[in-house]
Amino acid sequence: MYEAALRLPDVAREIDEPRTRRVTVRQWKDVFDRLQEALPGDDYYWTVEPSIEKEPVELVGSLADDLADIYADVKPGLDLVAAGGSTSSAAREWRFSFWSHWGTHAVEALRVVHGRLAAGG
């Protein structure tokens, strides 16, 4: 998904383009809860937020949160296409949300999954 998002075109918003419906907090929480139950081991991990201008900050992350946030950002574009909307509108939605939010969650999730698989679990 990350690689595909890097190739999304920069599409201008169409004047009559319908607004996408965001995932509700309840829908997000349902996905998050299911992921927490399904994921093996501890869901939480430590990460460092890198910075060039200031000291790095150590943070606690959650794989279930990362995956639920990716779902919440990608689903509106999928729903738009499923309802007959244009793929260019969906691409615009995915590109914006990738660079503004879910891309970071994808990087963190991939790092955690890779680390767990490399450690044999």
C-alpha cells in the first residue's frame, strides 16, 4: 500500500465532487478492538519521533491503532468508488490522507511487524 500511495497522482478537486463520508469513531473503535484481540503478543511498542530541528521524542505506539487509522483513512475512498464515484476523486482522497496521516502509521506498523517476524514471532 505504501508503494502504491507514493505513485498516486496529484489530482485537483472537482467542483461537483461528492464529499467522502468519514469513518465514525464507533467504526474505528470496532476495528481497533478486533485488531487488539487478533494481534499476537503485546500491542504496544516504543518508537522515536525523529526531528532535524529539535531533540527526538520517545513515544509509545500501538499496532492496532496504526492499522485502525490506516483503515479509517483508506475506507472513504473505497466507499466512494464502490458507490460509483470517480477513481480520481478516490486517488485525491488517498494521496492527501497518506501524506497528512496514514503514511506515518504505515511506516510504524511495517517496522513493528518486520521486527516481530525477524525475531521469530
